[in-house]
Amino acid sequence: MTRLFFATLILLIPATTFAADMNAFLKSVKPDATKLGISDATFASATRGLTIDPQIERLTRRQPELVRPIGQYIERRVGSLARSGQGKMRGQRRTFERIEKTFGTDPYVVAAIWGMETGFGGNIGKSDVFRSLATLAAQKYRGDFFRSQFLDALLILETEGLPRSRFVGSWAGAMGQTQFIPSSYISYAVDFDGDKMRDVWRSVPDALASTANYLKEKGWIAGQPWGYAVRWPDGLAREAQTKSWSEWHKIGAKARSGARFPRGGEATSFFPAGAEGPAFLITLNYDVIRDYNSSDSYSLSVALTADRLRGGPAINLKWPSAETVNRDQRLAIQKALRARGHVLSNDAGRITRDVRAAIAIEQRRMGVLADGYPDVDLLRQLNR
């Protein structure tokens, strides 16, 4: 289906159909809200006048980190965020110092997420959170995930003392200066400015500390880097391998920034654009960043921006110019991997580390370089 046809189709669907879908969803979700302790007044306040947002389905297919080549995505973000972010960090110097002391997470990574998500608070979104979540839930995008998020948003409105008008965010219902989904807000948001409210929209300290707490609770290892872009050792196959930092040093891997590898710990080789693209060594802290947004385009942009904010040099990486596989192709790759017995962590077309590991296993069986990279040729081979 072409984008033009899809846009035309959206316009041709009667408004009454949208309204009926929303009304049916709200009717179905009301009993669950009541069981959670959501009052009738809160439910009415959140849902009064809600209609389906007809633009959302189009937006689900146009997420830049999923459709744009990874190199292009990274190059468009890292330099500009590094330039503007240093001033933003100076303005919040004491907050970042407290964050590092309190949570043990890297303040430069927190700042990079802040920049990636909302341009350091400059664009927190204008969509009504309840409308966005209800639309996605009514359309059953990602199953029951957004239904659960809608209920969590109601719980926040019920318990946090925030006004209904505060609930604005992205088209997908992410909220505040670092774009927390409601379930993340409930689990990880903190009051860091001492006003007894967890206000991730207007309070920069609350938003940044909440993100730092999220990273800590997801397993951030204090004192460890996320990894490095590296010069790959001559003659070593460009395949996923895990070794200690001392072993990587011995076989000739070197950080492109000139940084020295840590004395302890280990790292895994990573080729986000395939064997022809840049090489990285990544740690478990990279996986923690990736947990915030399960896209390597996003995660590497955060990681490389953090390095620049820390004072590291700009690194010129040669990225392949080929287009990435689209969402339908990623879904087909996941389906084929499951058919071959692989257990995967998601079914939404996201190429997470376990998906790459499964790809590498199949590549070895095919007798080709096991770089873990999904491309059209891989899909063709899997479907034979």
C-alpha cells in the first residue's frame, strides 16, 4: 500500500467509525480502570471528548530510527546535540553532579537522552497523552501494550495530583522532557527538586533524575563505559565475539577516540550496519541505553553524543549507504527465525541483541559471515 493511498484511505474513513471505535474501547476499559481504583471523576476528566487520532497509524510506520539508514540517522544528530548540549549541561551542573552521586549513572548519557528525546526540553510534544494511548489501544497496535499504558496514565492522574492539562506528549503517549511512557513513570520517576511532585514535564531535575534512576534500575554498571567505536584488528573475522578488554587489547583492537580500554570487564563486538560498516565494542551498559529505546540508531546516537559531551573528539565513521530493511521485512525475518526454533524477545520487528544473535547463528549455518546484520539477502536465504 503506497503512502499516498494510505493517506487517502484515512481521509475516506467516516468520522463516525472513529468515534464508535473510541467509544467501544472506553466502554471496554472502564471496568479495569475501576478495579485499579480510578474514580469516575478521574475517568471522565481523562476521557471527555476523546476521539480517534487518524494520524497515528501513519506515524507508527514512519519512525525515523526504524526507517532511515543508521549512519544517516546518527550523523544528523550527534554533532548538533553535542554542540547545544554542552551549554544545557552547564546550566544544570549541580543537578548533574547530584545525579551522578545519587544514582551512579553517567550524567553525559542522561544528558544525551534528554537531547535525543526532546532537544533538551524544547519539544516535549503537543499530543494529548490519553487520546494517543486510547487510539493506539483501540487499534490494538502492539496488542494490549497501549491499553496497559492507558490504564497507567489514568493511575498517574488519579494519584499524583497533576492537572489533566499536564498530560501532553508524543503521538505514542511518551511524556515529559525525557519521554517516559506511563508505566516507566510509575516505576522510575522521582521527585528530585523536593516539591513533593514527580513532574517530568516542567521540572528539569525531576526529568533528569528519573532517567538516571531508570538507567540504574535497569542495571547500569558504575564506572564502566558503554563501549567504543574501534579500529578492527587486521585479519580478524568481523563476527560477534565476546572477550575481556585485555584480550581485545592484545589482539589489536583500539578505540578510535584514543581512549584506553578498562582494566576489567568484557565487551562484545558489534557491527550495527553489517561487516562492511563501522565496528564497535559494547558492554552491558550499552544494553541499558538500548532498553530506553530498542533501536541501535537511537542507542548509538545517545552513546556517541555522550562521548562528545564528555569532551571526546568527533569521530568520522564510514557508514554504508544502503537502505535498511523496512518494518515488513524485519517482521518477516523474525517470523523466519522463530520458524527455525529461535526464541525472540519481541515480535514488533525490532532488531534487538537476541535477534542479532539468532541471525548470526543462521548465518553460520549458511556458511556466510556471521555479523548478525539483517538485510534483504538474509531474508531471502531464511525463506528458502
